[in-house]
Amino acid sequence: MPKKSVTDFPDDFYRGKTILLRVDFNVPLKDGKVDDDYRIRSSLPTLNYLASREAKLVVASHLGRPEGKRNPDMSLKPVAERLQSLLPDRQVKWIDECVGRDVEKAVKELKNGNILLLENLRFHAEEERNDEEFSKSLASLAEVFVNDAFATSHRKHASTYGAPALLQYRLAGLQVQKELEYLTKIRDRPDKPFVLVAGGLKIRDKIEALKTLIEKADKVLVGGCLAYTFLASKGISVGDSLVEDDFVEWAGKILAEGSKIILPEDHLVAPNIDATNQVQLVRGEIPSGMRGFDIGPSTLQTYTSIISSGGGTVFWNGPMGAFEFREFSHGTIGVALAIALAHFRGATTVVGGGETASALGKAKVRESEVSHISTGGGASLEYIGGKTLPGIDVLSEK
């Protein structure tokens, strides 16, 4: 069933109401400053939508894995500073706690259109345990719950499940609404031709999504470590490349079902990831003592041609190689540029997963040059694979 969104209520519904807004401000910090603010900027449409309708916003997020203990290196204070700089016309306050009397007092003092950012939810172990009392404390702060944190919606935590379940109004924010629209279309009825570009480290992490997507796809372009498991299933030597033995048989069965899956024909290899002065280009089999770290130029040319033909849908999850290293970044950057060209030529292009979104940045592909960047790697794959997400499940139905 479709979920209720913030846009399903009249503007005056929000005036003076206190809203608990769960966002995903799990951003990288460097020297006490926000290093990449993409996730913060992703929340701005919802923040502006609600604040401009004179709601009082209590904003909650986690950052990192402090394991239930206070850790100043994972404080959301630098995030509050960046948020204030992005919203110069709004008052953004920060408080060094997320539950308790001081928080209740700060919430009561909030004026219409103002924003209060709570401290890291995961400083309390009760958050990840979906603790009943902690959920009640969070829910008591507001009258309306809004989820704009798709990336954490596959977790049954207090702020994503326990607290909203206690409130009458449980709504999707604009970012979550957009995620659901694009991912539902890809899962159920992608425009044809549908090209799936699958890379990254492990089949294990995306097996259910892969089963769904491969069935619907017209072409499947495989890169990253996924490719070596598929190649191994054909009896092709992949040297010392990472192979998931548990999935070799599955990969072989999928390949036997048709010709839609295309595998790399050349590779950039080295003895190990640090041996960037010993990189070789090989075609076909990878010699013993060598590991594949990127697709080769011939493979990239094939993949680019298929991706950028225009029209239909392209879904990309997982880099083509170890793109953090310049020597092994060409395949991933080439695919990112091809995705931008496909979008320019009229295709619906969706990029899923944090690493893949980072790859767009490395390729200098702007957010406006793709149809949608999913902020939830694991959550988007689970959703596409047909799993129910607790943080979506709990939202009010239309």
C-alpha cells in the first residue's frame, strides 16, 4: 500500500505542530568539520517544506557506530553548524542530548519554523535495541513523525520504528517519497530496455535484489568482485581475485539461463592493491599470483556503448573496481560518465549505494546529471529484493 507523505496534508495542518523528523546525517567528519554534506543537502527539501509551513522541527539522526556510548568524535554538533550555513534564514539550534528534561524544555521553547537538532541517537544503546522506554521518550517530543532517512529504514530501531508506532501521524518525507517512487518502478515495472550495472564486493550483500533485477533486465553488465565469481563459474582462471565460493554454483546457473549477462573480457591486475607500480592489462584469464582490480578498456567500451544508447532505464549499484586508487578508477569513472550521457539521451538513471554515489563525485558527475541517487545502499537493495522495511512499514497508509 502507498504511504502517506508530507504532501498529503494541507499547509495549515503543520502550523504550530511539533514534528519529529528522522533524517540521515551519518556524514563523514574531518578535523571536526563535515567532509561531505550530500546527505544533509538531501534533507533540505523536507526541512524547508515543513519549516515554511510554520512547523516546529525536532531533527534526529545517528552518526557512526558509537556503540551506545558518548563519543565526542561522533557528535552531531558539526552537522548543526553545516545545517545552519545551508539554511541561513532559519534558526538551527543544537542540544547535546536526544532525550530527557533538557530536551523537553528546548522543544517547548521552539518557535514556529525553527529547527532543533538532537545529539547522536546512538549515544544510547536503547536506540538500536528499539527500547520501549526510549521510544516513548522520543515520541513524547512531538505530535507528528516524518521519516526522511531511507538509508536507515531497514533497521527496526527506536527512532525509525518504536517511536513512530506511538504517534498518530507517521509520514514519508520528500526524500523517502522520491526513493519509494523510483525504487518501486525499478522493482516492478522499469521502462525498457532495462540495463543493470552490478559491481562492488559481494554477491552475498545483494543476492535477493540481484535475483529480482536480473529477471527483469534486458542486459546485465557485471564488474567489481562480482565479476570474478561469475567468471570462475565458467571455469575461467581469475588468479588470486576474490571469489565467493558459496555463489559460484548460483552464478553458473544464472549464466546458463541466457545471454543477457555480460562479463569483463579484459582486466587491470596487480599482485596486491598496493602494488600500483606493477599493474598489468590482461585479456581473458588472469594469471596466478595476480588479482583483478578493475575492468579493462575493451570491457569499458562495450559497457559504455550499452549504457549510453539512450531511453529505457539504467540502474547502477557497485563500482567496477577499486576506484579509490587512481590506477583502478578508470572503469568506474567511465561507467559514471556513460550514466550521465544516458540520462542526457533520455534514459531514467538510478544510482544506488554510498560507494556508487561517491564514484559519481569522483567522475565529477553532478546530481542533476542522473535521475535519482539513492541514499540507502543496503535499504534500497533490500527493498528491490522484495523485503519489507520496518521504517517504511510503520508509516501511515494512504
